[in-house]
Amino acid sequence: MNKIAKILLVTTSFAPIILTYAFVIWVCDGSLITIVSLLAVVVFLVIICLALLKFAKTQIEVQKIEITSISSADGEVLGFVIAYLLPILSLTNPSIDFKVILFIGVMFLIVIWSTNSYHVNPLINMFGYHFYEISSNDNISYLLLTKKELRKTTSIKSIIHITEYMILDAED
């Protein structure tokens, strides 16, 4: 599931961008069909994101972990939100060049796919999860998703691997 999860997490992270474009088109009195279509895509992406988290919690093996350090990574979401709101600056021209968006999306997928980086998905944050960069007792760094506000390294005892370097708190 490692590579598929990465692709799904990157793809679903585009939902706020699509929602922003739907808003821009609505403000500029654009086509209702286009707005509804974009909103349908957003709903579909939200469902996929929720389904991925549910699948991970119910179908992937729970593993024990000893955490040696924790730092918040919620701040990473802010950069994405700012990028997602940039289309509002184009209110005078709400046209969307799907070729450019497709190219950017494919390039983003290739970078995430081919690196061991993890991707902060704002949708997950909107579902009440917090992002933490943690280190295990093996000195491996992970991005931890949890609904808990962590203050101690002993707060998390078991996890689920969503991707190679992204883990989910199994106790949520």
C-alpha cells in the first residue's frame, strides 16, 4: 500500500485547490456546471482521503513503537493553505488551464513518488489530525498523524504504517 497511499495522499491534497477554483468561478459568475463538477471532485477526494485513513486503521497491521523525540509539524500546513488560496488573486480571469494543472500535478506526484519525503495533507488536518515529526528509538524519522496533542514521547505506543515514513496513531 506504500506507493498507492502516497499517490492518494498527494492527489487528495489537491481538494482545497479545486475548492478555491470553484469559489473563484462562482465569484466571477462562471458556469454552474463547472462549479458543481469541481465541487463533486472535491467531495470525491475527501471521501478517498477518509477511506484511506479508515482502511489503514482497520486493515493494516498495528506495530509497537518507542518514540525518542517529538516536534510539531502542523506548521507545514500553513504553506499549503497559502498556496491553495493564491487562485483568489486571479478573480479577474477565472479560466483554468487544465493542461498546466495536470502538468503541475504529475510533476508533484513524480517528486513525492521518487523521494522518501512525506507530504502534509491539509484534508487530514481538517479531520482533526495533528502532524508530528517523531524519531523512533532506531533513529528513524517519521511523520506521525494523531488526533492527540502530544507532550510526552510515551503518549504513543502503537502505530500503523501508511507509507514508509508516514505513520498513524493506532490508538485514535
